Amino acid sequence: MLAQPLPDLAAWSQYLTGQPIPVLLDTADGLRVLAEVEERHGTVDAHLIHDAVGDDPLMTLRVLAHAARHRTDRQVTDVDTVTAAVVLMGIGPFFQTFSPPLVLDDHLAAHPQAMAEIHRLIRRAWCAARLVTEFALLHADGHASTLQKAALLHGHADILLWCHAPALAQAVQDRCAQDPQPDSTEHERAVLNVGLRALEHRMASDWRLPAALRRLTDPDDTRSQVLLQPQRRLLTLALTLADRLDREGPHATPTLDELEELSTLLTLSPPSVQRLIDNTLA
């Protein structure tokens, strides 16, 4: 476990992208069962694997990063789903590459607080992914799947920090608790020498994650800010709502401005938007 901060984005990205990515226990169990089925009957397909791992942001990240690193010159498009990655790899090679996985519970057995924080972050990601998927479907948006993945993977720098440098992650959290701010970047830089959102973008670039995912969240991509304006706003609003629910509890609600913006984007009345959010999270 890393106990001292690294000097800059390049060093942090090199360190975290070089570490093993643990997966949720349910994911590991699901993969083990599927591997046994494949060995005995040869009936596992890419969709079954996606169903087993698609809700695990850590496993999704691991698969997409592996697919990007092993992209061939013949591939003209990014592999942006677990299903597509498995199809390209083949069922047998997939299990050979990803079994047995490093399980989060084993990796952090001596760090229960880090484990609890990672599960909290994953629940927040699930919440944002559900919200943005519903928003995108109502918006009749062809980017719905990519938006869902972007929400699911948002915060992976925070998660991997808790995985591989829990003492430093705790120090950031302690500073934020002592001096709450809407933007925690100042506290992150004070402890880590970098902001976590900037680190996340650097890691996504170094992993060569699908460009569509990176364009949705890159603050410096001015062209995408124009071309993907509705999608970026839907994602931002979903992440904002998920973060508020995480901090304030299940009774947290959107602000009037957020309801009005979603009302315009989705062509629904503000009360209908609130009902959509309530039903999505019920």
C-alpha cells in the first residue's frame, strides 16, 4: 500500500494504472460459476458474462482497460462494452485472462474502512448510472449506453486510491470533513499533489479507454462541450443528484434549477421529472 503522496499526475497515473484492479465478491463468484459451466458444457456466451460482471465498475474498468491495451491495428473502433470485449477475445481466453480475479474483500481485509468507502462509492455510481440511463432513454439519445458506462466508471480514481493508498484517501476525507466545500479539489491537492478528477482523466487517457467515454467527461475538450452538450449535462446532473443523495440521504431532492433544466432537456414538467427520479430510485 502506498503511504506517501506521489509528485504529479504522471506519477500517480503510472502507479495506479499499474496496480491490479480488484473486483466485487459477487463478480468473482459469478465468474467462477460461469467458468465451471464453460469447462463442463461449453455453453457460456458473451452476454452471460456481461450479465455477471456488467454492474461491477471495477470489473468493467478492468475489461475495458485490457481491451484497449491489446487493441490491434485492424480494429477501427473502440471496444466500449464488456460484451464486445469478450466477443473479440473469445470465451476461453477471457477466462484465462481474468480468472481467478483479485477479490476486493481479500485485498482490503485489513482495511475495513476502505472497504466501506469503496462500497459507498460504488452505490453512488450505480445510482448515477440508473438516473442517466433513464434521462437518456427519455431524451431518445443514442448515447444512452455510453452515458451509463461513464456514470458507472465515474469516481474510479477515488476507488483505486482507497484500494491502493487507503491512508492517503483517509487523509483527504478527513480534510474534507474538517472543511466541507462543494469542490474538494483543494483538499485533494493538499494531500496528494493532484486533484482526483484530473487524475481520473489522465488514467483514462493512459489506459486508452474508449474515446466516447473520455469525451463525455473531459473538462478541456471544448469541441465535445458543444457537440455533446445535452449528453454532458444529463451526465453531470445525474452525477450531481447521486452525490447529493449519497451525502444527504434518500430524502435529498434536486434543486429548482436542476428540475427546470431537466424539464427542458427531457420535455417534461418539473413534477414529472421529480416522479421519474423517485420511480427510478425506488
